[in-house]
Amino acid sequence: MSVVKINVLTVPSEQRETLEKRFASRAHAVENSDGFEWFELLRPVEGTDTYLVYTRWRDDESFQAWMEGPMKAAHQGGGGGAEGGERPGPAASGSTLWSFEVVQQAGPKGA
């Protein structure tokens, strides 16, 4: 079965909009990656400054290939931007990666 990777991001309240805009601008960057199955950006509702970036993959090898290829290139800036301009700093003040194997799953009946 699939593997789930959850990136746990600590995002100060003044950086929430920045984080969400950055994800929106790259909304389709992962969709064509081999082995990619699902993505969700989860905004905290109350009592925490933690966002969850949920992705599901066919296997760990697919996730690792994306991390070493497209994701790494996207986070290094890809060489674009204004001459002499500086790359903006991170919106998150901390990050932890959780990894899970899917051992059971269910969906709505008839779907």
C-alpha cells in the first residue's frame, strides 16, 4: 500500500498568508511526479501555529525521487528571479517530516 509523508510546519501568524500564497503558486508542481497520489495543505483552525502538508505516494522510492529532483530544484530557486535580488526567506520557522505506511483505508460507499 501507499506511504504518507506529513511535513509539520511551524508558521507564525504573520507568515500564514505568505506560506499559503507560496503553496498556491506551486499548486501543480508535484502532480506529474511518478508515484504521486495525493496532496493537501492543512491550515490550523485554533490553538496552534502548525500547518500540515500531507502527501501520499505509491512508495518511499517515489517520494525520495521527488525530494531529490523537482522539490529540491523548486526550493533552490531554479535560477530565476531579478538580477541581484535575494531569495525570500522561509515562511515557516520550523519543519519536521513524519512518515507513515497506509495499512488500512476506506472511502465512501459506492465511490
